[in-house]
Amino acid sequence: MKLTGTDIGVGVLAGLAAALLTTGVIVNSSLAMILLLFSPLPIFVAALGWGTACGFIAAFTVAVAVSVIAAPTVAVVVVLITALPAAVGAYFTGLARPADEIGGPKDVYVWYPLADTLLRLALVVAAGFIVIGIMIGFGEDLARQLAQSLTQQLAVSNPELAANADLTQSMAQFVVRVLPALQPAVWLSIIIANLYIALRLTAASGKLRRPRDDWPRALRMPRPALVIFAVACAAAFLPGGPGYAATAIAGALGAGFILAGFAMLHARSRGASWRPFALWFAYLAVFLFVFALLVFLLAGLFDTSRNAPVSKAVNTDTPPNNDN
């Protein structure tokens, strides 16, 4: 692919926008935290609308901009959890191949399944948090320090908590056991939400070449994810770093299966009179009782189908991926 000045400009502008959305948390406001959730969006839009190269130019721009605004270490963190997943996710979303290569009809292109993209994004997000954990020296000592810091902050409003050693110990256990899985799980959900929004925006603008996915039927985890998830869950019981790394992978993949479970509910309730009640009840149950997520996790584990959209070939010599 030959890059044009427009492609480079779009990539740079997208990277600067993502950097501003990310570094806005420095001001420590509620609005800045909300904007942080949309930091992958400019990179997704640039890569899906103008090509994969624009996405990686945006990721590089984010790294440079955050290094200048904040610090190089912060830039590494932003790239690992925001820029790189967005660029990689857009890359896989933009892949297509002739259908006749896999036994299909001629003059038709098959696009990369959304299920496979979800799996790869889960692994990229998990890998990013694993690297960050290594950078900060995540472990029981750090967890204890974080727990003490949280207890001190809570003690400002409730002085009785200052001398509560059990609370500090409970928080430390939470940080060690739950946080390595919770962070990748939540962030993968945010990345997927940004991908969905970016696909809708670029499709509305006419820049997207990928056909529209039927998300309720396409958002699944592929069968290999079951094996990886099982191994990660078993390895999560290992002590120290290997256990934390496996927990991060299990958390990210678990979030993928949960998203698939929600998608199944949306797909199977289509056209049903009870659909509004079922959706409201499901989301309210998850909001009130976190353990309700287990139902959607199990549902996602039992449906590992792959659904790939197809499009009619305009130019049979050139696959219609995001690099063309």
C-alpha cells in the first residue's frame, strides 16, 4: 500500500486525539475519566476508514505525544492497553480473502470473523496488562501497599477504618486475586464497545469496506478459545508471576465469553414479545448481582460458532481489505 499525505495526516490527528483523551485523566475529573473510555475510538476510526497503516501511525503518534505530555512510562502503558489493541483490532477487522480459496464461489470475498477478532483482542489486552504488571512489580507486597493506601483514603471520611487491620488484609487479597482478572476483563469490554462504535461511524460515512456484521449472531468466541481459557484457569492457581499472568488471560477470555453470552440473548430474543422484559431483567440482574455474569459466561462457553460476512468483489485482483 502506498501512503498518501492524507493517510499520514489522518493517522497523526487520530493519535493526537487519542493522546488527549488519555492524558485528560491528569486533571482528575469525572469527565476526564469518561473521555478515557473513548480513547481507542479515534484509532479505530482512522484504521477502519483510511487503512491499517493509519491505525499504526496513530498508535506511534500516541506514544510520542503521551511521552511529551506525561512520561515515557505512561506512554508505554497507553500504547499497551489503548493504542496497540485498537490498531490490531482494526487490522484483523479489515482482513478479507477470496471465497474460492476456501471452497466458496468466485467474485466473493470472505471477511475475517468477528469471533476470531474477539479472541485476538482478548489475548492482546491480556498481554498488555501482563507487561504492565511486570513493569510495576505486581505482587503481594504491592497489593499490600495499595490496600494500605486505599484504607488511608477511606479513613479520611471514616476514622474508625484507620485501625482496621482486617479491612486492609481483605483489600490486599482482593487486589492480588481479583484485580489481575478484573482489569483485562473490563478493558476488553471497553475496547469491543469502541470497535462497535467505530464500525458504525465509518459505515455511516461511507469509508468502511467491510460489510456490516450481525453482532448478536457474530459476536462469539471461537473453539480454540475454550482450550486457552481452560489452561489459563488451571494455571491461575500457580504462585507468583505465572499465576497472575494466567489470571489476566483467563479474565480477558472470560469477558469475551460473557460478551458472547449477552449477544446470544439479543439474537435469540429477536422478534419475541418478551424481548424488552428479558433484556431489562438481564442487565438489571447483572448490575445488582455480579454473580449473574456466570450465566452469560456459561452461555458463551456453549456457543463457539464463527460467522464471517461476505461481500461481492469489485476488483477480483485486489482483496477489499483496509490496506487498499
